Amino acid sequence: MIEDDLELAQIITDYLSSFDIEVTNTDSPYNGLSMLSINKDFKLLILDLTLPEIDGLELLPKIREKSEIPIIISSARDDILDKVMGLERGADDYLPKPYNPRELQARIKTILKRVDAPEAKKDENASPFIVKEDDMQISFKGTSLTLTLAEYDILKLLIKRNGGVIAREDFIYASDSIEDDSSLKNIDVIVSRIRSKLSKIDSTKTYIKSVRGIGYQLI
């Protein structure tokens, strides 16, 4: 928190601590800027506007040059222009003083939930496969797979389709390593070999699903 009203800063610090929110305050905007550069563990910034040394609205762009940390402006200035400029310069919320600390806690909770949700979703949906086309290599959960050219072509197509169902015939057409007159049964054999190699790394799940009468999809 960058707040030069030390009494208010202490009230906010004490209140938020009851919600297990640890607050570090400074009354110097330049010191706050330096702290953000040194400590990357801060989750959110509460910023006053009327500050010594530099106005909070001028400080905002300097913060954004260094960090994408969520920012709540906490200010006695209720001019709509200040609010608009604050939001345009990178603030996430604007809370005019005086306010109930309970409202500040609720806004902090809402912003952090919104910020954390996409990252959690991203991690949850992250593919265990990495394709390096230049080297014709595919890694699975950090382990490089030893694949034949046909296996590489089939697995690469499954990964690129990202869960889409692929007909057996499409594998033949998409790969230069599979003869055009190959039987569809050959595709089943190649897929079976790929499954076996994946299961040696992770046997808890079948990553290639059979779609009856059509082909396969990556799940």
C-alpha cells in the first residue's frame, strides 16, 4: 500500500490482517515503486493519489512500466476525471474515501479471484504435449518420445486438432510416411504403439480415445 496518511494505513493494515491479508505500507511513492521492483511477491497494490513527491496519477504509468500488479486507487478525490484517468492509466478499481474497510476487503477478494482464475484454468487445461516441428520431436509431460515417422505424423495431427475427431483415412492422407494403400487396420496398429509409449510415462489415463466407426481423438 502506498498511503501517506499513516493513521489510516494502520487502520487498514489491522483490519485486513483479520482476513489473513498481510499489508506492507510506505508513505513514499518512490519507495513503493522501488519495493515493487525488488519484491515480486506482492499480489495487489492499494494506491493513494494525493502523495508527497509525485501525484498518484503520475505514478501509475511508472508502476505499469514495471509491473502488472492489480491496483485499487484509494483516494479522497472524488472528481470523475480523476477516476477516469486512474482507470485509463492502469488501475483496476477506484474506491473514494471515506469508505468502510469491509468494502475494501471485498474488492480485494473480488479482484484477486478474477486475476487468479484464468491462471488456474490455464494450468488445468495446459497440454502435456510439446511439438517441436523443426526437430520432428514430441515431448509428453517433459519426456521426449521415441517415435517412428508414422507415429510422429499421427500424434502431431491429433495434437493439432486439439480434441477433434480424426478419421482413419485422414491420417493416411496427412502423412507422407504412411502408404496411400495402407489398410485402416495399420492405423489402429500405429495408434496402439503410440498409446503404449504414452502409458509408460503416464498409465493413469488413456490420452487417445477410439471413436467407433470413425477414428480417434486426443482427450
